[in-house]
Amino acid sequence: MNITWYGHSAFRLDFADKAVLIDPFFTGNPGFGGDRDAAVRGVTHILVTHGHGDHVGDTLAIAAETGATVVSNYELLMWLASQGLKTFSPMNTGGTADVGGFEVTLVRADHSAGMVEAGVGFPLGNANGVIVKAAGEPTVYHMGDTDLFGDMALINEIHAPQIGIVPIGDRFTMGAKTAALAVKRFFTFKTVIPCHYGTFPIIAPNADEFVAAMEGEKTKVLVPEKGKAFAA
């Protein structure tokens, strides 16, 4: 598996004949790093953790360009379908589905989920983390936006993710120290990748505090270069 980070919470997973985007926030993302054309080329699936604009991002446009299947919670997908989304696979918290050659599980995240239009907010289902399992590949857990919660221990017990993608930016998610505590207390990741930082002035500008809080741990902390794929 190759993984590419594009800034904020946007990632691409490439394995076998699949190319999977997670939370593809490109347009309007001041922290976007990489070539958009390369980022969307050959995409087969888009996974969206929750219904906030900085995670839904370019989902509709990319799905229209590529024909990719969009996987997310039911309410968010029905809203996207009302705006023209054609190919999607609805799920909800706790469910697992084969979405076309690999499995996705939606797990709990402690966060809100909804859009605001004309000053009025409306909910779009629950916020989730996503677990990606493919034969012969490491299991990936993208936490989405979340705080620490004790049932993370059960997520580790049930799914045994080897790669964790963890928000560290504070204010809207866990901060660096809390995220490091979550990783150390609840998970047995081989590799942890911080995200949801360095995008807007009101969240953490870099991953330095998280890296320092993880010093001395067996888990490898990987702070990737934006737009550059690395082997998992």
C-alpha cells in the first residue's frame, strides 16, 4: 500500500487496483499540497468521515470526474445524492461493508457533523472514523475528527489497525498531547500519522508537539511530505 497526504485530513490509499481518497478537501484548502490532477487520477472510491465542508471537500466534483463510489453515512450520502451524486455505498456507525474489493467499517468519533447554509445549520448523520481492510495490506484507521474516548480500546481489540491517522490540531479535535495519550493507551499501531493541523491559523501549525509527546514509543511517528506517496 502507498499512502499520500494532501494536507489537513485528506489522504489517498493505493493498493492492488484500488485508489481510495479519504476526506478530499482540495479546493479552498490553504494547506493543500500536491497536484490535484494526480491526486484524483484513477480514483475508484472516496471515503468521507463526516459532513463538514473541510472533509466533504471536493467529493461531488471528483466523483463526477472519475465515477468513484462514495462511501459514508446514510444521511450525508442522501444529501450528496440530492446534489447529483450517482454512485455511492451508504453505511452507519458499527457497520462493515465490502465496497468493491476491500472492506470499510465506520466506527465512532466524538465530533459533530453537519453543514451550514445561509446561516442555518443542519445535521448530516454522525461523525465517524473509517477502518480500511484489504487482503494482504495493513489495516488503516483514519480517525476523522474526534476527541479521545475509552472505547478506542475496543476498536483496537476488534480491528487491530496497524496504521493510525490521527487528528492533532486541537480546538476542533484532540490536541497533540491528548492524541499521543490516545495512541499510547489504546492502540498497538506500527505507524501513526498526524493530521488536521497546519491548515488554518486557529489550529496547531505543525506536528512538533505530537512528535515530542510520542518520543521513546515503539510506534513509528511519520510526518509525511504533502503530495509525496510513501510505502506503508
